Amino acid sequence: MRQLPQLLRPPINLSVLHVMSQISAGPQVSGWELRAPAQELIKAHTLEGEIFAQDLRLLEQMPLEVAPIVRHGLVVDEVVAEAEAGGYGLVVIGAYHPQGWERLLLSDQARQIVCRVGCPILVMR
């Protein structure tokens, strides 16, 4: 985070994307959360809203225009759709490497995104 401002040249517009995947929703997630936009999740202090709020607090210290975005559906499909629709110059994703039995259940989403998105991608660990 400290190095980010030196890598970017203003003005920078940054979108923070969270995909609400109905597949992974547990019983504690109410139906409206699966359809709510980012600002409603933040205002209601939902788990995703709190994560957005924390991300926005970290990023507000930098010379960036930040927009939280929520998409609903399958993670890979929604990241690819947002990358195509948003006209982004760079997509940054995190790589997750499951261990043990989770490895059998989870596909390599980062690899799928890299193969499908048409703009430059930075994969963070």
C-alpha cells in the first residue's frame, strides 16, 4: 500500500470489486444482501460492507478516486464481465492457494481470470 502512490500517476480511478456469490452464501446471509449495491452494504454494516469500509479507509489516504462495486453471481464470470464492461487499464486480483481438502473443492479462479480477461492483470499473493 505504501508503494502504490509511486506506481500510479494521477488522476487515478480505482474500483474495488466484491462478488456476492449466491453459491457460497451461508444461512446468516439474508436475501437482500445478495442483491444490494455496495453503498447499502456499507451503510448496513454487513460483513461485506465492513470489508468495503476498511478498504476505502486505507485507500482514502492516496490521491485516488475510489468506487466500491458489487456484482452478483459466479466469481470468475463476474470479474471477467466487470473487466470487459468497465474498460479498465489494469485488473488486480489476489491469488488464493487452498490447502488440504479445500484444494479438491475449489478451482484455481485466478488462473481462470487471467486466461479470460483481455487487459493487463496483476496477481498479488
